[in-house]
Amino acid sequence: MTTHRAPKPLADPNRPVERAVTAALILAVLAGLGWIAGMLYTVAGWS
């Protein structure tokens, strides 16, 4: 007879690779927001 076991997570959330990927995604979002803000500033300066 089989017993029910909870599925194991695919990866350990404390692994450094996942933290590096999360940090890279956060930096990418911040860079994108900075780029958008810079474009809005540039377009507002033209008028």
C-alpha cells in the first residue's frame, strides 16, 4: 500500500543561483523603470 507524500519542491529557495536570478530580475525592472522615466523626462523637455 502506498502512502501519500507531499511533492518535493523543484528547487531549494535558499540556493544562491536562484537569489542571483531574482536579483538580476529586480535590477532589470529598475533599469526599465529608469529608462521609461528618462524618456518621459526627455519628451517633457522638448515642449
